[in-house]
Amino acid sequence: MNKNQHVVPTDTGWAVRGAGNERRTSLHDTQAQAIAAAREIARNQHSELLIHRPNGQIRARDSYGNDDCPPPG
């Protein structure tokens, strides 16, 4: 089963973390950099990308797992 990828805030920037993982997959200076990295992983794994706000709430999500309903754009 492929893990959804989360872009989450950290004390020093933004991180990509697979769902259920304690360890970060990667750490980035900006949210945009983290989103790009997480999007690539989600595409490769056919999973979802969940982008969090600085307060931790989910602000956006993209699905790369279902070819019947591709993400916009």
C-alpha cells in the first residue's frame, strides 16, 4: 500500500513525511520546495498529497492514485 505524502511545518522550515511515519522523508526551506518534492513522491507512488498550513490544518490535497479522476491542472 502506498503512503500518502504530507507537507508539514517544522521549527526550521517544511518537511515531507509519509503517512504514519515519525521520520521526515525530506526537509526544505520553503513550503513550495516541500510541495514539489512531495508531489513527485505521490506521483511515483500513486498516492495522495496533503498540504498543511503552518497551524497544522490541511489546506489542500491532490490525488495521484486514481486515473479515473486526475488532479486539476
